[in-house]
Amino acid sequence: MPAGDPFVAAPAEIALASVLADNPPAADTLGLYVHVPFCTKRCGYCSFNTAPLEEGAMARYLEALHREIDLLGALPWAARVRLATVFVGGGTPSLLAAEDLAAALDGIRARFDVDADAEITVECNPESVTRQKLEGYRAAGVNRLSLGVQSLDDSILPRLGRLHDARGARAAFEAARAAGCANLSVDLMYGLPGLDLDGWTRAVDTVLDWGPDHLSAYGLTLDAGSLWGAAGIEGLPAEQEQIDQYWRLAHAAAAHGLEHYEISNYARPRFRSRHNQIYWHAAEYLAAGPGACGFLGRVRYANVKATPRYCEALADGALPVASAEQLSPRQRLAERLILGLRTADGVPTAWLEPRLDGERDLRRRIETWRAQALLVDTGDRVRLTEAGFLLSDALFVELL
Ligand code: SF4
């Protein structure tokens, strides 16, 4: 959890060594996020927790991950919870050999009651998958793939630091389908340096013609932890150009029957990401892997970020929790509001009222948004419209 995160309460007295044992989840059903930190090369825009794939690093990581899963499974409340989703993210999880991924998933199933129809997702980069590897993933129980395409412009992709080209992206998509993946998501990015509206339209139309079940599209942000955030990058499209790119995708996705169900996510009916919905519903999830964040009860926690230190902690027999903080009721409410308003389902209107008590400016802002049809009431719920999604950051800052 970054310092100064607005969701986080003032430091409370939490014993890190026993924080997961001491804070049983309220729910019986959880998600599990597994972080695989390795990448062949760091992309310029990336601020995720990544590590270079050095000799022997994957084997050390896998050994530590198995230990962590064993320790999580031995928590006093673990036997009473079920896992409804497992999301293997990164980093580049598709650097995992199929047998290593299968062993990790077997370890999870040995320690936890995993729903028979659990959604099991693996993030894949196009250059690191083959049909054979993906068939191995499928045999291991993976039933959803998320393919990091980002762009189909062969002049932009190398600039991003990506290792695939447009043909490779298409080949990876086809390999996933040929391997039997019936729940396939594609990631794209807009607002990229050198990307104009025509180029974006071509990429969107091409990817939608592939027929993905789910599409995630993120506008580029220059985060402090990224190479571009530190050094800057030239050629970024103007703000209006980025807005036009957002709308171009929203209209094209709707024309292809995809529902815009979260600010950055589109899905065919019944293909929403179940795991990500756990986050947006502010529900509970476990975490494993370096830097992975979890949420149990009212406690948000994060693992040690550096992969060697993560491995050392587990070699010493300890869960690698580096920080944990308890959310205050006000912070919890703000989080539920903000995460819920990211989705097309919105939040119960009743959740908004306590946040507006004594907050005249915020109440006025909400009424203005209603008048401008950026925020609409549907039965007993309130939600942002697609125009509201686009401007939501300003509202979210005030809701904190
Ligand atoms: S964007 Fe993905 S592939 Fe690129 S460095 Fe970050 S985690 Fe690795």
C-alpha cells in the first residue's frame, strides 16, 4: 500500500506476524490473487511490482510461493472458506511453464476448498504463449485468459517496451482459442504517445472483430513508479484526443454487444470478470506473491515487495506480510462508494446519504451531476453514466 494512500487509516497497532490469523474474513467465499513478478523487460509506462527473470529466480520464487500457500492454508479460519476465484497476475505469469502453474494450482486446491466452477484467470503476454503452453494451462484448470495486447501499432509497441508485434498478438489470441479458451479477455491502452484517433479506431475495430469475450482498456497514466513517470515521455495525445479515444471505444464496444460494466472494462453478457468484481464490490480476498495486496475483515495488507526478501521471509517460515492497516468506518464507506461507482451497477443510494451528511459542497456537486445526467438513479441504486465515468476522478477525490 503506497504511503499516503487515502483509503488507509492512521497506523493502528497491528501485529504483522499474526495479522492474517487475527483477522478472519467476514465472508465464507474469497478470491485469491497470486502475483508472479517476473518480466523479460520493463515497459516504460509500468509501475507494477516487477523483477528481472534472473537465473534460478523462478525456481526460488515457486518454492516460496508453495510455502506461502501452505501457510495461508494453515490459518485457523482457512478450512471454513471457499475460493470462488483465483487470479494469477503480474508481472508476466505466462513466463510460468505449464507444469509449474499446475503445481501451484494443485497446491492451492490441496490447501483450500476451491469452488468446482471457480474462475481461474492467468494474465498472458503474447510473446510468451504457445498453443501447447495454453493447453497445459487449460489442463491445469485455468478457464480464463487475459491477453496483454495494449496496441496493434508496430511503431508504438517497441516504444512501450513490449516484446510482441501486431501479428504476434493475433497469433496469441488464436492460440488461446485453439487451446480451448472460451473466456478470453484482451487488454488495450489508449492515450499512448504517437496514437491518434484513426490508429486507435483501427486497433479497436480489429480486436473487436477477433471476438473477445472481455475487453479491458486503460488510458495511459504516468505513475511515479514508472520509467516514463520519472523521465517523461513525448508525443502524448492532447486531452480532447484521449476523450475522443474513450468514446470511440465505448461506441464500438456497444456496437459489438459488449457491456461497459466498469470504467475500463467491457464484457459480453455473462463474461464479466468475477475476480475483479470482488475488488469493485469491496469484498474480501487473499493475496500471495511479492507485493500482493489482500483484504480481510477490515484489514488491508500487503506482502513484502522485493522478490528476494519475499523468498527469505518464507524460507524462515513466516508469512511475508510487510504492512497492514485497518480502515475506519468512514474510509470503508468511501472505498465502497468509489469502487462501486466505478461499475455500471453503481451503489445503493442509501450508501451515499451518510457520506453527504453535513457536506454541503459535496451534496451540491452530486445534485449538479444528477442534473447533468452524469449520475442517475435506477430504483434504489445510483450509478455513473458513461459520460460520468469519464469525469469520475473529480467526484472520487471529493468522496474520499
Ligand atoms: S506492463 Fe506488464 S509486461 Fe510490461 S513491465 Fe509491467 S507487468 Fe511487465
